[in-house]
Amino acid sequence: MKYDMLIKGGQVIDVTDQSDLYRPWTILDIGIKGERIVAVGHLDSSEAANVIDASGLAVSAGFIDVHTHSDTYLLVNPKAESKIRQGVTTEVIGSCGLSAAPIGNSYIPQKSILSDCVAYEWSTMDEYLKRLEEMKTSVNVVPLVGHNNIRGSVMGYDTRHASEQQMHHMGELLEEAFDAGVWGMSSGLNMPPGASTETDELIALCSMVARQGGVYHTHIRGQGDRLLTAVTEAIETAKQSGVPLHIHHHKGMGDANAPKVEHTLAMFDEEISCGRDVTLDLYPYLAGQGGLGMFLPIWVHEGGISSLIKRLQDPKLRKIIKRQMVEPELLTGYQSYTRELGITKCWDHILICDITSEQNQYAVGKTIGEILPRDKDPLDFIFDLLIQEQGDVPVVIPDLIDMDDRYFQMVLQYPNTMFGSDGYTLAAEGPLSRGNPHPRSYGTFPRILGTYVRNKRWFSLKEAIRKMTYLPAVHLGIKDRGLLKEGMYADVVIFNPETVIDQSTFSNPHQYPLGIEYVIVNGSLTIEKGEHSGALNGKILRKGQ
């Protein structure tokens, strides 16, 4: 047979043709042989071993989720259920400064709900990626190395400036990660140990990333009151190091800070006009997810979880921590959110996603305000909960309370914004089905296509697909994915543009979307009529290999 698989009569979307954004497709056939697309045109179905009738369905390159935290979750469920069923064929892991490797010193990534599922039997990035390759996955994986891992492996949770020797050691770890095949470095400057890093340290490491031809992704130092200075720092880091800059989940946190994105987008436009590479990502929800511990001052985290718990148990230090949680000059993004709403009112909006201990399972899926005892100070209750849960309490945090979504729309529609779930590969059954996680892990891409393309018309279909496929591929430098062209790897999504929609909600998150009919990964049919075939044909995409 000439083709192993033929996609027949689909509405094929070519995002490189920008002549008519509102005529997004052409009726064509796609021939696949082995792992690659070998023909696009009007093809003879008699020459194919397997024919998919795509009549009335849209056909796109596989979606690239440019911002995920699936690093260890893929080891628990390599079928990547919540992502592959959205049409995601490639996940970028190691975001926000957090990767599975390297690990060492006193820094080990918190295991959270994976405590009983994953043994951290590696220390280097190469060892971790080999483990993932041995497991096999349903999605392709693009690894980044986390700056928190690099700094933590050298300095633990120390808050001081790195010495020359320590910077040299960090540089060695960064080089080892690039030798293993990472595509760049990410930072998480709002959390320890990355929050203790000074700008000159970042510039030095990013200069090495630039020399390796890599990218720099960053969760900037603040998205609340500090948004403008945090964006300025990110731009300056990229400018001085020469590295392509990508800013994670760009937004202004809280109603008072949301309008600042008008200024930050203008700052990005200026950099782009000067020839610099600046991109963003955002998820299509007006709420994010983080850790309850991130409301604490940074110094409370120094030394790791055991030190954090001892400080929260100290009555004198509790008083200092409480005061600093509302002092304007010390506020992080999360803390400025509490300042805006008030230290009591804010907890009515913060939803607990998951709990490890049995004693506190009653709290899952409820706001802190709902479970807060009437006779107890809110901060004392939160400190005690963090102690009982070993510092690990994931929560959903609204970005906006009373404001409309015009600034959210402004960022989503920005030409250089991609869509990143900031989520995980979860599943509706098994160990990854516990708790009330943010619905973005199940619904990001169908939500864009259903709510923001079909219903609200914020994008043309072609523009939305460009942001899901070609734009992230170009940004990362992946030359053989992101388009439906001859010679490209056959990562393909076939969906119904009239019915595609997310079903996952904050109250009932473990629900797969509708309208994603077929997903093909490296020529292998992985989703067929909405059901997972069990195929594990994804690849670990190592840069330069």
C-alpha cells in the first residue's frame, strides 16, 4: 500500500496561509506512511491500508501545550489521558522553574499526590528522560530544565547571593541538561529557591542558554503589585543575555493590577519592534492554581519544608509572618491579592484542590472561607493546615473578582500569545483522578475552540490553531512539527468545529471534552472516535538529537 493511513475529505487548516483568516480550511486528503506525512492533496483511498473519513471535520496539526507540569505525572499515567483527549500531541514540561531533574542537596521536588506513585530514582536530566523513554508515553515531550532545580541542587533553599564557585556549579548542571537534550531553561521567581536569585545570576545563566540556542521561559517575580518591575526585569534579562524570552501565564493578578497588561503588552511590542523574540502563554480561565504556601513571605521557605513548619509553629515568628503578609513593600503576587481583598475576605474565593492527609479530606473542593472555624483567626487556621499537610496545599485562586474580562481578552488575543494549560496529564480514573484540580488540565484547548472561537468569536479558527501549533513550534525551534505538510511528523487532530467544547468544571473537573474525534501521534492512531486506543507512540524530543 502507498499509505499506511489516509485522512479523507477533511477540512484541512493551513495556518501559514494568512490570505483569508475567515476561510480557514480547504477540503483535502492527507497520506501518512510510517511516522510522517507523505502527501497532502486529492488522494486515492484505494491505496491506503487504513482510511479515516473526515468529512465535515476540521483537520489540524497536533496541539502543542507550551506550558505544563506533567514531568512526573507522565510516569504515573503515560497514556496522558487528560491531554491527548484534548488534541494535545506535544507537551512542554519543566515550566515555572520546576522540572523533574536535576535534584540534589536539600532540594527535591515536592511529591504532593504522587508520593505513593513515583520513586525519585534519578538525579540528572538524562537519567530522568531515559526513565520516561523506557515507560513510553502517548504524547511527545519537549523538556525544559528548571532554574529552581539548578539553584536548589547547588544551594538548597539558601537565600544569599551565589558565590563564583556556586555559579560555576550551576553552569555545569545547565550544560549537563542541554547535553541531555533540553530546549531551554525556565525560572520561577515567585517561589523558593528561585525567588532568592538576583538578576545578574539570571543573566549569567541565560547567556549560557543563548549560546546553546535555547529559550528562556519565566514565571516572573510578581504578577500583582510588582507586575511592571517584574516584566522589566524579564526583558532586561533577555536583552543582556540575548536569549528568546517567553513569559508564563501573563496577567495582572487582582482587579487593581489587571489593567497593567495594557502597559506590559506595549513593552513587549517595543522589544519585538527592535527585533527581539518575545512570546507569552495564557490559559483560558479567570483563575489560576498554586500552593497555599506561596502566600507566605519568601524567607519562611528557607531551608525547605522542615524549616518552614518549625517557623509556623513558633508563636513569635507567627506574629512577624502575619504582619509581613500585609506589608505593601514585601508583597508577592499572591500577597498583593490578599491586600486587595482584605486578609479575611480573600479566603472566601480560594478553593482547596487536594489534601494528602486523611484528617483534612473534608476540605477538598471547598473554599477556605467555607471550612474556616468562626472562632479562629484565618491566618492561624492556614498556618495550622500547612503544618498538618507538610506545606503542600494546592489551591485555585481567582485572577479577577469584580472586573470584566477585557484585559484577559487583550492578552489572549495578543498575536504572540500561545495557549498553555499550566496543568498536568491527569485521568478520570486511577491515582490521578483524586481531588479537585483546576479544569485547565482537561479543557484548555477544546475551551478555546468552543467558547472563544465558536461562541464568543474572539479568534478566527485559523488564528486559534496557529497559536496552538505553528507559533509554539517556531518559538521552540521544532522544524518538523506544527504544520500539515509533506515530510512533517504525522501529529494530527481531527475535531468537530460545531461541537468541540470542554466539560471539566471547578466543581467536577475530571471530565474529558467533547468533539475531539481522532488524534494521531507520530502516525499512530491514539484517539479513535473519542476513545483512547492505548497507543504509546510519543517521543521524547531532545534538542539537537
